[in-house]
Amino acid sequence: MSTNSPQRNCNTAIKNYISNIIRSNKKASLADFIEDNLEFIVANTKNSEDYKNSWISRFNRAAKDFEAFLYEEPPNWIQVEKALTERAITLPPSQPTPTTPTDSSEQAKKLNADDKKRIAAVYDKMIESNMWRLETGKYVEKEMKVVALEQEYEHPAHSVIMGPTDPIWEKRFNAEELYELRNYTVPVIPELPAPLEQFVESFEGKFSISSSS
């Protein structure tokens, strides 16, 4: 039985997304995450959930260690609402909303042709320059797509989640690549020197150069 919880999978997916953006020398936002991962958002949102507050909270909680690499942009909540509405129309009332993939094929949903088309579309929208390129030159997301489409039952790769200790990746990565995957760490952001931090804090609450308060 899988030990992954929906919240943990969402947290991992957000952190992985931001890490990939950082490797491309760019900054990330909740708006970008939603735009690039709409199907993941929909699959991990309950019908009765306050999806706006939930995803704002999830993103802020997962991104708290990446504040220097974030920027604010209003998310396109209309596209999320539209996708959730379409799901509500297409799913029978008795069918549970998909949440997170499990490791057991006995508990996981078996994929059909439409499911695989949607999964392929998620990976096809990815930009190569934003992908994780290993030292060997292999792109992680390209290998994840292959694995995702090979699976007959739900798997974390369908939500663009890489669990490098999963034996399944041994078929796509050699020992050197697996070592790099399993030992990757997000760069530690050093703290600002005290004088500089005080200088930055002196601007708190000010909105213009002439502001005196």
C-alpha cells in the first residue's frame, strides 16, 4: 500500500516544478504552475473544495524555501474553474474524483486510451529548455513520458512526479544517472547579511521613493 498522501504528492510536484524552473535560471509563480499543470490541478482538487484557497495555500507552503525565485502574477482561475466544471459533467455522480496515483495496481485506476492521450499531452507541452538535463545529456521528463505511457495503471509519473528510488526507473536510467537523480539537492539560499537585511526591511510599507512612512 502506498504511503503517499495527496498533500505530500502535491507538495512534491510543486517543489519539483520550482526546482526545474530554477535550473533554467527563471522565476516561478503559482500562475505558471497552474498554466503548466492544469490536469494535475484538476486531478488533485475535490469537487467540494475551495480550490483557489487550497492551491494558494499548497503552493505557498511548498514554495516557502524558494522565495527568492518566485514572482507574483494573478493565476488564471477561470481555466481551472472551466476544467473542474467539465470534469463534473463528464464524471458520473458515483465515480470518485481522481486524487493521487498509488503504487498498487489493485487499488489504482486502469488507464484507457483517452487517459494516455491526456498524459501524453501534458508531457508534450513541456519545453525542452525547462527540462531537467542530466550530466549524460538525458532529459528526465522525456524518460518519464516513456514510463508514464507504458503503465496500464495509475503511477506517480502520470502526475509528473519522479520518485527516484522506484525500481521502475532502472529501466530508463543507468547507474550514473540514478545516482545523480537520487542525490540531487535544491541549492541552499544563503541568508542576507544583517546590515543588508535591515536595509531591505527599511522599505517595508513604502510604496514610492518619496514615501515617509
